[in-house]
Amino acid sequence: MAKDRTRSKLRNNDLSTLVSIIAVVLLVNIVTQNIFFRIDLTSEKRYTLSKSTKDILRDLDDIVFIRVYLEGDLNIPFKKFRDNIHDLLDEFKIFGEYNLQYEFVNPLEDASQELQQKIITQLYDKGLKPTNIHQRDKEGAITEKIIFPSALIKYKDIEIPLNLLINNPGVGSDQNLNNSVESLEYNFISTIRNITNKKTEKIAFLEGHGELNGLEVNDISLELSKLYQIDRGKIDGIPGVLDEYKTVIVAKPTVAFNEQDKFVIDQYIMNGGRVLWLIDAIQVSLDSLVNGETMAFISQLNIDDILFRYGVRINPILVQDIQCNVIPVNMALRGNPSNFQPAPWLYYPLVSPSKAHPVTQNLNMIYCRFANSLDTIEARKNIRKIPLLVTSPLSKIKKVPVLISLKEVQHSPQRNDFNAGNLLIGVLLEGNFISAFKNRGLGEYFSDPPKVTQDGVNTKMVVIADGDIIRNEVKYTPQGPSIQALGYDRYTRQTFGNKDFLVNLIQYLADDNNLLELRGREFKIRFLNKEKIASERSGWIIYNMLFPSCLVILMGILLHFFRKRRFSAK
């Protein structure tokens, strides 16, 4: 009888324990359904979304559908890349809920060779960029495969392509994929924000001062038109004519500004306007250079005074850099057939973007032509100055006026002469600017002088001492003008980072949500020690086979011993 009572008591205790556990589990489930929290244990907080991202996703008023074309039989690096995209979109869905939907597809799955070519052409026409990967098949042979590490984002009747892979030739494939992962949140959320934005911001290209024409900035204009309304026009000295524009672009003027237009730009800045200055302080005729030589001389633009007041000075010199692009030069002797060969052209520096700001994060080199250098004015203490573009240490300055001749390529540069160091070509200025017209009379410029805002609100501008950085090549054919991609060099067949840099830059200037700060995130690549793997491979295989089995056996022995001791004592 005593044993029966003991067993009954133990059974009741076990039942009470079970009921308590079930109650605790139910309580935890009820609490967690009403209290939302997530814990990111990674050191870089790679699974933590920014506040701006969460706000944009919560405010979605209709379905945003994302189709990612990265699925199927992928090699290991791209499988990890796909998984990172999947994890991010899972995080997005938590805050976007029903209004954020997505799917992963393999566009070439079960398609014949002929159909695959049609699909590839269709996706390319939509703006998706393919890439090739190499992987081993079942027989061990290495095969090449075309994939699209891209997505199409659709909102109502609008569809925008998004290429997710950063392909910088200057770094390895692992680093490119890591850079792509770092940019995922920014790329997705900025596209979602732009496609769902009910108000389209306006951007203006200035005219009237010999700026680059519409064809010469056609490629960047088309890219920006996906995000903004793009206008072109003259100021005509009309105060307030720029006020409706979020950003104004001054692209390589060649004619001097009058004081009325300078005043309009100045007051636009004082009231919070943003300006991208792309200025050539030196005029070089490329048409004359085709014939062998040309003259470089100072360009009189009449804007040095206002730029100096804002905190920067453009030096009227030409920059030469051993890190440069090439041009085709006829190496044939006179009387012989033409023999064009690529030759380094020191006046075309390839500038490595600074890592001091998210605008220039993970970009390819920037292609400049006949660039000048900049100095920042330290006396402007209220202005923050951030370098964006800097030449290599092997740079040299050349004072003007000077004769530039293609014969210079026949002389190898002497490294000892290229000791000017890292020369500043592009700078970001942020802060409260002081008007260049402060304490100046306007009676001689305006019949009815307008009121002058002398101290500006907080804003930002960028000054780049190269107007050609935004110019795309235009090839004229009998069928009409053919527009080359911005940053593409037809001689080397390389695409430099000009377009990405300028799009980032203009988005940063026009954006009040500071989404571009997301591009500053850095995820560390934690490589495995390949030498250690090779030397300790057998030991780890044995360990992974035996340790789990031994652990299970040990747990079984301990459990049996514990139960035997417990019940035998009773």
C-alpha cells in the first residue's frame, strides 16, 4: 500500500509538473504574440533594419511585389548571396506585412536553347544585367552558366529593374559579393521608396552658360528620370526660379556667369537648395587635339568668388596622374598605313573614390578628363568638408597656358616628377553657408533690388573640378546620334564608376531621409584558414563522426543511471 501511495504521489507530481510546463508555454506564446521583438546577435548588426527602412515599409499603401531572378542550380558563393537576399526580404515582410510580397525564380529553368536566348534578351531589355558563373556538373566538368543576380520591383503599373551584384574589376569576386550584400538594404529600400513616392522631386540642369547639352548628359538624365522629374532651363536672372527644384546641376559651363544669375543661385542655396558643381577651370579643345596638339588656357567663368565664399577654390592647373586611362595613338611612321595603339594618357586620371562617405562606398574607379584640383578654405569653420575624389599619390600638376601634344605619349613618365601627392578633385560641403552677396548692393544689377538672405539654412553642395565626369560620348551616325553609356570607354571596353557615383551623389543631395547612410554599412568577410583545413581535415572528419555518437551514448548512460537511482531509492 505504501508503495502504491508513493507511486500515486509521484504520478500526481509529474502531472502537476506537466500542467505547469504547458501553462508556461501557453503564457509565453500569448505574450510573444502581443509583444514583438527580435534580437540580432551579429557584431555588424547585419539583420537589423534601419528606422527609415521600417517606416517606409510600414507606410506602404498597396502591394509591392519583388521578383528575384536568382534561383536554381547556383554555385556556393551565389547560393549564399541568394540566402542573404532571402533573409533580408523576410525581414522586410515583417514590417511590410501583406503589402510586401516576393518570389525567387529561375528564368531559364526547363527552357530550350532557343527560348533561353529569347528570355535573356527580354530580361536584358528590361534593364537586368546577366553575369557568368562557373560550376562543376555531376561528372566533375566545369561548366559556364548565365544567371541574373537582379530583381524586378512592381508597384501598381510601375516596374523598376534592380541589379543587385556590384562588379568592381578592382577587387576579387568574394569582395564584390560582400559589397553587394552590404548594399542590399539600401538598393531595395531606396527603389521601394522611389517607386511608391507620391511626390516626384524635381532636378534641374542649368543652361545659358555653355553647359553640356541634352545629348551629352543623356545617359545620366535617363537614369535619374527613373527617380526624379528632370528639367533643363535658363535662370535669366529671375529670383526664385530655382526654388521648386530639389537639386540643381551645373554641368561644365564654358561661358561666364553674370551677377544676376549668380545671385539667383546664391539665394537658392541660402534657402536650402542643393547644387552639384561640375566645373572645368581650364579649357581644352578636344577637336584640336585630334589633329595632334591643342592649347590649354584658363576658363573665365566668374564664379570663383561665390565658390570661395562657400569654402572651396578651384585651382587653374591641369592634373596628370600615372594612374590613368589610355587613348588610341597612331604609332605608324609617316607615309605608312595607320597603326593605332592604346597609350597611357596622363591627362585622363583614374580616380579611386574616397571611403570617407557612403556616396563613394564600393565603387569602381572614376574616369576623369583634363581635371583640375581643389583647395578647401579652412577659414570657413562652419562648413564641413568631406573629400570624395582624390588622385593617386603619383600625381603631378601642370600650369597653364600650356601646349598639349599627343607626342607626349612617346616619353615615359619619370616617377620622381610625379610627387604632388593625393590631389583633391571632388569635395562635399555641408553646413550653413554665408551669402556671397552679403553686405553688397544690388542696385546696379536689378532695377528693383530683391531682399538678400545673408545667412543660409543648413544644406549641402558638391564641387568637382572636372566637367567631363558627367559627359557621355555621342557618336553621330546617318541614323542619328548614338549615345554611349556614361563611364564606358570604347577603347578599353571598360565601364568605370562615373554613373554609379553621380547617381549616388544626386540621391544624397536630393534625399532628406538619409537613406544613403545605409551604404556605409560594412560586413566583415570571415575567411576560413585553408592551410589549417588541409592539415587538420582528417581529424575534424573523425571528430564530427564520433563526437555526436559518443555524446548520445553518454547521455543515455547518465539518464539510465539517474532513473535507476531515483526509483530504487523510493
